[in-house]
Amino acid sequence: MIQPVFNIMSIENSSLIDLNESDQFVDSVMRTLKTALDVAAPLKQKVVRPRCVTPWYNAETRALKQKTRKLERVWRKSSTEQSLRSWRNSLLAYKQAMRKAKTNYYSSLIEVNKNNPRFLFNTVARLTNSHSAVVPSIPDTLSCDDFLKFFNDKITTIRNKINNKLPLSYSNLNPAVESLSPFEVLDRFITVDEAEVLSIIMSSKPSTCLLDPIPIKLLKEITPEISDTILKIINSSLENGYVPKSFKYAVIKPLLKKPNLDPDILANYRPISNLPFISKVLEKVVAKQLCSHLQDNSLFEKFQSGYRTYHSTETALVKVTNDLLLAADAGLASILVLLDLSAAFDTIDHNILLQRLETDVGIRGTALSWFKSYLSDRHQFVNVNQQSSPCSKVCYGVPQGSVLGPILFILYMLPLGNIIRNHNINFHCYADDTQLYLSMKPGQTDKLDTLSSCVKAINTWMTVNYLLLNPDKTEVIILGPQKLRESLSQQIISLDNVSVSTSSTVKNLGVLFDQDLSFKTHINQACKIAFFHLRNIAKIRNILPKSDAEKLIHAFVSSRLDYCNSLLAACPKSSLKSFQLVQNAAARLLMRTKRREHITPVLKSLHWLPVEFRIKFKILLLTFKAIKGMAPLYLQDAIVPYQPTRALRSQNSGLLVIPRVSKITVGGRAFSYQAPVLWNKLPAHVKEADTVPTFKTRLKTYLFELAYDQVS
């Protein structure tokens, strides 16, 4: 039925589309896809749907239910023992069939969405009737027009604030970005072949937005039939340096920032842009070539870990924590400043961004024209509760939810690194989250002046670049030995009008930092949330097979125990005991083990490493990746290969240099110390692994034997 429609779409002329015809061609393709969906619609309407809304209610259970009710009526009429027995047997068979159907339904849901924690979270919440766990829906009192006006007014207000703060002269406030070597110019994008486009389409998530003419699942099924047309659209865009107008419309879906916030307040929502699927395929093609250009020319900021290969929040926090622990080991106190920006992605100035792409990144010619077309003449509208607002033109910012948006943002922020370096302040960035940290002795008040001067320079640079620093959400914490902290806290009053509070904990990229860097607060909070999820899973454990229950436990519990657990290296066992209790409870729930039974055989049968060894596994994995060049440069610099001054048998054993530290309880917890200590203890066959999967397999086998041989 659908095949003839796509034969009409096929284009005999294989030449690229002219610039003037590009929009018409894309619109024609979209209309044809919609026509194909209309052709397929009658087929869907012929499908017989069950009368019951319960998704697992199938023909077998319906027939058993009817039979059971019939036998019940027979028994009530006759009141014989035989009819009662027949009714009870039929009722038992019906309940067993319903339970089996229900189990199969949720098993398929969990299997398909095992990598979608939000969906699993809501599914478990519905099953357990946990109303507090369900993300609240948008109230009917908030219309799509209200959201559009609020989002637009918010950006206008921020821009007006920034315009009032602009200095009279700011021509020298955007320092040029220094690369390691003269970079090459990217003046055009290379056209791609059909195999690459097919690979991108098939590996993309099948999420459909309102702007897509047909569901993406259907599009993936018919991709072989229309791949030539999609390829022609993409290559024409790359060749002409032009993005079709239909690709520059976005549907804004308001997303509540946190589930516990009041859904009736507009300020509690953030705008997420949903873009047409084909436009995201085009963006992925461009992003791949752009990132390759940036990587080849060393144009990325070394201490920017957002949206980069081999980088993550964990690698960023490992670097910062390593520096802070070494400073405390040297008897220094440290000040950690966490800067917060207001609507950073939405206030970016397009002219400044294009200038930065041209001068600092080397984007010229047709490639630069493509980005000009991508940023210009964009429109968006809000869709809430099946209602859509009028379209509004987007004059600033990059789309949140797009592929290129995050990459363009970190390029927009490139000069910030040089500004901070000019003040000799340590820093690390993850997208729009910027951390400044400085170590000193209490008497070194000149360093406080330097830090305040740096914050002032950052604030001025951000103002010039239409970014607004939010002093109310900027946090400061003093870390290190207690006596030094108390002495230093009395000397700090403010940092460029940013008041310094004596906060004992701050949340940094999802991890709670305390002043002693013991992470006890983070462990307690993670345990509290993990036990909440375990209680919910326990309520539905009886309808789940072991494999599905294990998926839920890994999604909600193990993932929390493992998140940034490399920061917990060499922590006291008393601190890790809480994590181990969570893992023990998860194992008991999964295996239905009684509370008083010994847990070690259970963990061993599940092939779960104890918490202490999971931490070692993560540190050694980061070390292996750093040695093989698959980790950020700042982690590669933290470890030093052992090279003896004379010929020794150990020179080819792959050892690492263990640095000296003053205190094992402080400096001994740093990554630069723990990594070589643990690595040097590994057997040769583990260290000699060639690939990450091989190394992980050998490492887990080694740690598993080490963990359970100690208790046997």
C-alpha cells in the first residue's frame, strides 16, 4: 500500500538541488511523507482493539474471564460441590493467565526501555501507586500562550539587564583563543554517502515530534526506499551552505526543572526544543565534521568536559577533587567557587558566535554560510496539552535539545579559559557550569584579591557576551583542614559582590561536596534515594521475573552507587558501609533471600563486585583509558609511566610512578596516587589487554577472585 507513494518521491536526476529550489523540494518531500501516512491510516483503523483498556488484557484472558463468570452463574443456580469446584479451578486459571500476561507486558516494556530511566521511573510509580514519584502534568490553567510569553519575556528581560551593564568600551575583552599550533581552515563540509546517513538514522532514538510528517519508527522501516531523497537533502544543504526553512522550526515542550517543584508556576519550567528528525540527522552530519576539525587542531578548551568524547562529569570531578586533595595534603585550604548562569543557552548572541567560529575556530566559506543559515530565521512555538501557540521568531540563543546547540555553546565560551588563566586561577567547566578553585595559606590575602579580580573579569566578559552571571545561585565553599578553614572564612567577605556563605555542602555536577571532602553527605543522600527505589521495586517484585527486576535495580540503585564512585577511593570502610548495605538489600530483594541469611554467597552468585571493589574497578578503568589515550588530557597528565634511569627488568612491566604524599588519608585518596598504586598491583595479563572490553572482562575476573577469596 505504501510502496507506490514512495515511487512517486523518487527523483531520477541525481544532481544536487539548487539553492532556490531547496525549500520547495523539502516541503514536497514532507507532504509526500504525510500522504504516505494517510494511505497507511486505513490499515491501522482496521485493527481490532480490545474492549478493555488494560494493556495486558488479551483474547486468552478475556475468554477465561467469560468462562469463569459463566461457571460462577452455574454454581449460584445449582449450589453443587462440583459446580463450585469447576468455578474455583477456572478462577485460578484466569488469575494465573492474568498474572502471566501482566508479567509479559511489563517485561517487554522494561526490555525496550531499559536505557530510559525516566520511563521506567514513571512505570514503577504507576504500578506502586506512588503519586509523589509521578512527574506532575502541566495544569490546564497554564496555556501554551502563557508559556511562550514567559519564555520570550525572560530572555528579553535578561538582555535588557545586560545592555544596562555593558561597559562603554569592550573591544579588548574577548581575548583570542590560543591553539597548540596554527589551525587549518574549515571552509566547506564534505558530502556524505548513503551508508553514513543510514547509520545515523538507524542509531538515532525513534522519538517523534509534532513537526515530523510520519512516526520515526515508520520512517526507519521505509528508510531504504527513501534514503536517496534524504541523502540528496543533506548533501544539498552541505554543498550550498543553506539549511531548509522547515528544519528551523522547533516545538517547545516545557519541562519541570525538578519533580517536587510547583507545576503551577511558570518559572519552574525550562524550554526544551523538539526538532524535526531529518534536521537532527543533518546536524549530526555537521557535528561529526565540526568535532573532527576541532579535535585535529586542538581547539577544544582543555578543561571543558561538556559534550566531548571521553569526557564526562566524573572525569571533571576526578580532576577537581584530585587537585583539592593534594592541596589539603600540602597543608593548604582551598576555595571552590561554583558559578551559575541564567538561561545561558538562550541568550547567546548570534553575531558574536559567528565571529568566534570564523576567527577562533577557523570556519570560513560555505561552512560559515551554513552556520549563518542555521542560526538565522529560526522560529518556535509551544505545545502544551494538545494545544499549540503561534510561532515566534528566535533572535538569540541555540536550541536546547538540538545536536549542535551544546557544541556551539562551548565554542562560544572558548575565550573564558584564557581570562581565568591570566589570573592564575584553577578552573574546570562542564558546559555552562564553571568551577574556580584556589589553594592558599590563611595569611595569603593577596590571593583572595586575585580571586575576586578574576570573578570580576569573568562577570565583565559574560556581560559583553550577553551572558548573565547569577550571584544568588553562585556558591562558595572552603575546603581543607578545619583550622585553616576557620581562619580563612573570617577573611572572605565577598567576591565581586558575590556574598560568601559558610555553606558546609555544595552540589557540584550531581555530587555533594563537604568541607572535609569525605563525601559522607553525598553517600547518605544517595542511600536515601536508593532505598526509596528499592521499596518501590519490592512492591512489584512478585509480578516481575528475576531478569526484569535486575534491570530495574541496575537502573535505579546500582547506577547511583556507581555514579562518580571513583571519588570515593580509599574512603574509610565506615563511610562505604552504607553503600554496601544498599547493595546487600538489592541482592536480597532480587534473590528473595531472607534477612538473616549470609549475603556473601548471594552477591557471589549474582557476580556482583562489592562496593569497595566497584570503586577500584572504576579507577583502574579510567587509568587504562588514560594510558591508551582514551581519556581527557588532564587525566593522562595525572599519571606518569615508570622509566628507570638504567636498564632494569621492571622497565617493560608497564608500571606507573607513585607520587609522594604526606597523609594517606588525604593525599592518598587522590586519583594521581590511587591510580598507580592499584595499577602496579595488577597481573601482567590484565594490564596487557588491547581493548576496553577485554580489559574490563579480565579486570572484573581478577577483582572478583580477589574479593571473594578474602572472605572464603
